[in-house]
Amino acid sequence: MNATDIDLDSLLKRLHLANTRRIWRDLIVRAETEQWPFHHFLAVLVSEEVAHRQQTRLGRLSRRAEFPFLKTIDDFDFTFQSTLRLALLGSALAPDFVTEGRCLILHGKPGRGKTHLAVAIAYRAIQNGFDALFVTAAELIDELSAAFRKGQLGQALTRYTHPHILVVDEVGYLTYGTDAANMLFHVVNDRHKRRRAMIFTTNKPLRAWGAVLHDEDLAHAIVDRILERGRVLHLDGPSMRTRHLGLDDLSTVGVSPQVGGISGIGRAEFPEPSCVTPTGDCAFIAIEMKYSETMSETPAALRPRYDELSASLPVFRDPAAQELRQAPLQQLWREHMLSRAMVKSGTYSQGLFVVIHPEQNTNCGAATRAYKRQLASADPAETGFQSVTLEDCLSALAAIGADETASALRHRYLDFGQLEAAIFGS
């Protein structure tokens, strides 16, 4: 058969290669003009088809997901978040978030970007090869309630239990019927057993879900299942919708006591609140471990919020000092301010930011001493800042009877003889 007699259009149509049918003639002209080798022409042709199918799939699954809008993680402005950073979302943006059936609860006041983040994470799941569904809590509860009254709950549940990732938006915004907890529990329980990922957005603290859903026990069971393989992220800062009006005072921006709670299989490893004082007040200790850092890293770009917060905290001799904004002090300054903001907002009554480093890390030791000279008081109870050596920490552990733990940590982190032996031989 002569190659010129082959009806390529018909063959490509039979193979459902619509994009290849559209572009092959132009590619032949380009290949002849640029004198492409045969394998290069074939590679470009196939690559174009694959890219087109991928884009078509993304569009189809995005429409099926019924997102209210399409936003990506790159569109989200973390500038106004005091605790939330892109790094905290790393696991939620990976395929493991879906394959391991993890969950997220995004909590915050209206306009803080909860729905944006939920859509962005679900869209990333679609990009990773999964399907998703977005629904408001009110829509889900109303549809399942209606199906239950018709005796069709089982069929209606499939819509919410089948997708790899389910986004339930606006839990607590509207008033629900008395069977709300029962309807939501069916969805959460089924997805939990099948290890299906879920994302919830809410403006209500978790302890208020019982009142919102009209059943304290079922609400507790719902939250318990969500957080067995999930965590809570708090979004603060000003409302993105009314930011231009300046309605949000920086000093009133709070931090949720659930921020940073880390949950895995079983109970949370670090349940929040972190600790309680003898008088019953909520308190925390934030620890920054500096094992080998030189403290000479390039300083991060500063934003006006840092200057505003520094001026509002009565812990610095000179809140505008340039030394605080440069290496090696800038990182300590930023993290110390974050911890003090958590106390200033009233979320915690007390808090201490502690930097720990080995004695041999002389750069870090010099930086912490220089930072202390910038503080208005030498009393950690007033400044909320303290630095200690790792050796002192282990000595304290031994002093309270934890000799085995102290010895194991000393062997692992401070026995530099092991390193010398590995390099130079015993």
C-alpha cells in the first residue's frame, strides 16, 4: 500500500485521537521545514496528544467537582497569615493526602480564604490523578434529608462517598434541620471506613459543632473520625473581601488554640492546648532547635506587618532597630514576635519561646546573646524568650530521674566521637 493512499484522518478518528487529527498536518510542515528526525516528529506528536488529554481531563473533572470557582495554591496570599505557611500544607498537596485518606478542617472567620484553600487542595488532587466533589454543608444535609424521607438515602449517599476527595464547605454558617448530625455522620463514617480524604471549612470552633448539628454525641463522633487521620488549620488575618476597608485591626487578630495540632493514626501526638498552668490558664512553650545552623542565612523579605507587630509588643529596647531585621537576629525576632502575638491576642495567657542549641554551635550562642541585648528585660517571664544549651537540657532531664532518656539523647546528638570515628577511623 502506498503511504499517500492511507486516509490518516479516518484512522486517527477510529483511534479517538482528535487532537492528533487536528495538528498532524501542521506538524508535518514544521518537521519538513526544520528537518526533524522521524523519532523527534513522533515524540512531538505523541506529547501533544498526551498534553491535550491531560488538559481535557483536568477540565472535565474540575467541572464534575462543581467548584464554585477555580483557585490554585499559587493564587493564595499567605502574607496576612500569622501562622499558616505553605510548608504546613505540603502533605495536603501530595498524592498521599488522598491515598492515605487524610482530612483537614480549615477554621477561621469569614473571608480568610478557607474555601480558596479547600478548592486549591482538591484541584491539586485532580492534578495528581484523583477525582473530587465540592458541596456546602447545607446542600449535603438537605439532599440527604430529602432522600431519607423518600427511602432513597443509600442511593443518595453514593454521590458523597464515591469521590476520592470530598470538600464540605461552610459547616456552621446556616441553620440545619434536626437530622443534620445524622446525615453528616453517614457520609463521614462511610468515608472514614473506606479511607477517603475529606476537607471541611468552618467558622465555628469544633466544640460548637454539637449545637450547630443539634446532637452533641454525633458531632463528637464526626469530629473524632475526621481528626483520626486529620488536623485543624486556622486561618486568621484580615478578611480578603473587606481588606481594602481596613476593618480588621491587627491587634485583634487571634490564633486558634488548635493551630499546629498534629494528628496521625490514633490520638494526636501533640494535643492542643499545649499545657495548662497551675491556675488553670492556657499556656504554651515554643521550641526552636538550632543544631548546626550558622544563623547567617539570607534574611527573609520583610513586610509592614512585622514593623507594626514589633512596635506593638513591649519587649524590645528599640522595636525599630535595624539589627533585629538583619542576620543573624532576624529569624529569632520574627519567631519570637509570633509567639508573643499569641499571648497578646488573648488565645494564651502565657507563652515562652525557647531556642536550644549545642554548646559547640558557637554561632547560634553568639546570636542568642546578641538578641537578648535587644530585649527590654532580662527576665524571660517578661519577654517570653529564653535560650539554653542542649547539654543543659539533658542535664535537667537526668536531674529529674530521666537518666536513660538523657543518655540516649546525649549519645545520639552530642557524641561527636562517632562522627570522628566514621570519618577518620577508630
